[in-house]
Amino acid sequence: MLFIVFDDTGFGQLGCYGSPIETPNLDALAAGGLLYNNMHTTALCSPSRSCIITGRNHHANGMAAITELATGYPGYDGQIPFENGFLSEMLLQHGYNTCMVGKWHLMPSEQESAAGPYDRWPLGRGFERFYGFLGGDTSQWYPDLVYDNHQVEPPTRRRRATT
């Protein structure tokens, strides 16, 4: 089972629905009959991610806004209750292997430091491995990367020798 999450997109970004953006692989799936006709978006990444990973409403997840805008109000604290189980936690308990790659953006910013706490990091929420970044955004040239529960330097690009 593989989940691919597209942040902040809708039908308008897919070529098979008339967008000028080329999506050849999705278009090929659509040509074979795989078309979606029901979509819900919260129009923000943290709330949408929380809905996908828990199957619950974003307000019930404390994610009525992105985590950087968390407040102390119910539904807006940016902390998904532990009783709102993650799909990764359920799959892990049933013998599946779980891995998360990319943007996490599912916990308050003050919990992203090397000091933790780590219980809301991907490995604390049912993923066996993680490689990506914890916050909502990062530099595309020198990203703030995390491997499992520790920060790592981004890989360096080797320059090709020119002749």
C-alpha cells in the first residue's frame, strides 16, 4: 500500500481534468478508467494531512489551521490527540512496514527541535523510518533534514567535470 499526498492541490492541477499542467502518469491512469470524482480539501496542508492520516475531521485533530498558527483554542492547538490513531500506527500493529518520506508538518513548531519531545515525530506516530523535514517549509537548496529522530546534513551535489 502506498499513499502519495499532493499538498494544496485539486482537480484543477491534473491534466486529465483539463489542466494545462502535464501529468502524463496520472493521465495514463485516467485513460485506463481510474478517475476520481469526490474530493475534500481543507485548503491548508496540516489540516489536510491530519485528515488523511487519521480519517477524522481536522477540527477533531486540533488542526483547524497550519501548525504555525496553532492557538490554545479547542480544534486549533496543532496537537493531534493520541487517541486519534494514525493509519501508520494501525498498519504497524498489523504487521506492515511503514516509512514516511517528505514533509511532516503535523506538530507544533516548538516541538521540532533536537530536544524533542519525539512522541509527535513520525517515529512516535507509527512510522518505522522517516526521511524529510518536520516543518511546513524548508530551503530547497539546503533543507533542514531529519533522518528517523535526528537531524542530518543534506546530501552534497557533486559537480560534473567539464572538458
